[in-house]
Amino acid sequence: MTASSSKRALQTRIVQHDDAIPPGYLSFVPPVERASTVVFPDLATMRELDWREDGQWRYGLHATPTSLALAQRLATIEGGAHALLQPSGLAAIANVYFGCVTSGDDVLIPDNVYGPNADFGRWLDNDFGVTVRFYDPLVGAGIADLIAPNTRLIWLEAPGSVTMEVPDVRAITAVARQRGIVTAIDNTYSAGLAFRPFEHGVDISVQALTKYQSGGSDVLMGATITADAVLHAKLKLARMRSGTGVSSDDCSLVLRSLPSMQARFDVHSRSALALAHWLKARPEIATVLHPQLPDCPGHAEFVRDFTGAGGLFSVIFDARYSAAQVDRFVESLELFAIGWSWGGAHSLAMPYDVASMRAAWPHRGTLVRFYIGLEDEADLRADIERAMQAALG
């Protein structure tokens, strides 16, 4: 305490305390830096700040040391150079639109894309003068025939998070690069661990950190990752103008989970593939949609481009079972909760009426998407079998 501060009122000394924290403290965990206001040593420093430079601390909404530590680690995992955090996966998707397109532009979206992404595109098309068109995710190099003079953004999702088709990312991005069109991929399925988007020509990778990165089903967060500084600056400006940010406390939860993400992902992957093989032999199931199985659409591209699959796959029940019977099956499960999302320790199951969403859907039976958590695989198998007997006879 300085001589002058000792003369100030107690309330002032509580608010502006002369902390005397000894230096030299080290730990494995980045500290949680919470801030709305960032203070500057002098006006010259404040006036020289460039918002485009990461680490130029301006305001807590834009970044703190805690959020920047998470962003840097995410970029490393993905093989990119820059990452921006958002309060959800959908917020990250929205930021790509706001940073890359404007009224009069055209966007191409695969028709198996994450539902809220499709809904967001339709909203832009209906209300903001952005043309949005949907394409077959297996179109490959045929995307060239769909590109219009005003096409500015092509979305990909690998694989589709419900119907599991795997696109030929290389073919689509090669065409886009020739035409000067930005490509963005929802890479949440692989968490950046099993698919390296920038090695396949993608410009922007979107992650829902709510999933495997969090691993606890208790954090909402998203990210956009890029390898290009100019594109990163565009996305950063869009984020700044939209006023979206993340909590340092939430960042700390994701940072805590990242070191175990690969180990967890591998366990999910092994259990899911074992159950997919087992379900493929069940008479109740007409089709198993798992990218590692040879008859899944896009399997050849999956084998070529991916190193793992995680815990997500879908099945099509035989058409002799009604949607109501399949609903009863889902509700009869004891170890599978009914819920959206994935990436946590708990298994999930959710039925989908895909035929109402996609005109070209070839399957007649009801689709159920399984997320395989960290429970014992034999217990999950027994639960599925018991629920089938209870609901389907």
C-alpha cells in the first residue's frame, strides 16, 4: 500500500486495492480472465489498437486471455491459423453468412444440412434478398453446373448430421476455388479430429463446441476457424458488429475438456461402429447409415478423407413398422435419452421424418439417429434389443 492510498477511505481502498500477488505461479490450466471493461495504461496505447489483430485487448466482448487461449487451441486442432468464438454453433453459422454475403448474393446449401442452418438460409432468402438454393450433397464436381454469377458462398456438411451422406469435399472446393467462391463446412461431426478441412480446400470450418469439445452436455458455444487472415478479419468484423461474445467461465470448461477429447472420441467411435454392425443384422432395421459401412452414401470419400467417425449414426427401421411404433421404441429405451445435440457422455436417440424434409429421400421407413455415449456398449445393445421387443413385438 502506497502512502497516498493509505489516506483514502476504506471503500475506495476496497474498490482500488493495491494487490500484492507474488510472481512465479504456474499451473496446467489457463487462468479465467473475466472482463467487460479492458483498461489501458495510457491514451496512446488505446488509440494505436487495431481490432484486426488478435491479442489487441479492447473490450471483454471481443476477447480475453482465456477466450484467446481456447481460440488458439481450436485453430491448432483444426489445422487453421485463426479462430473466433461464438455463443453457439448456430451463432457461428450465422456469422459466416454475415461476414461473407450481402443482399443480391447467392448461396448454395446441401439439402442434408443441419436444420437450423437451412432455416437461417431460408430466412435470408425470404427477408434479406439473399438467394439460397439447395443441392444434392453427393453432387461432387457437378456443383459447377449450379453456380450462378452471383454465387458467393457454398456450404458443406461432412457427413450430414442426420442422413450421413459424405460429400466429395475436394471436388466441390476445387470448383469453388476456380470461381473465387468461399466455401464453409460444418465440421462438427469430426470435431476437427477426424477430418482436416483446410487440407481439402475448405476456406471456413464451423464447429459447435457444444459437442465433443465440451464433452459434458453443459456448455453452449461455437467457433469459426480459418487459415486466411483476410477472411478471418471479415468474420471478426461481422462478429464485432453483431455484438456476440462468450463467457470466460464457459471457455474454461471447454479448455478443461480438450485434453481428453481425442480419447473420448475414440471410445465413442468404437462403440458406435460395433452397434452399427450389430444393428445391420437385425431384422427390424432396413438400413444402417454409418459412414464407415461400405453401403453408406459417400463411403469411398469417407475412407479417403476421414480418420474416424465418432459416436453418431442413423438407422432406417423396416417400413412395416409405423412411425408411432418407432416412437414407442425410442420412448422404451432406458439408457438413451431423447434430446438434440451430441458429444457428451450420455447416449441419445431421436426419430426424424426425413421424407417430409427431402423430396428425393429414397427410404420408406422411419429414421432414428443414435448418439453413442460413454456407457458400456453391451449395456446399450441390450437396451436397444429390449426396447425393440417391447415396442415392435
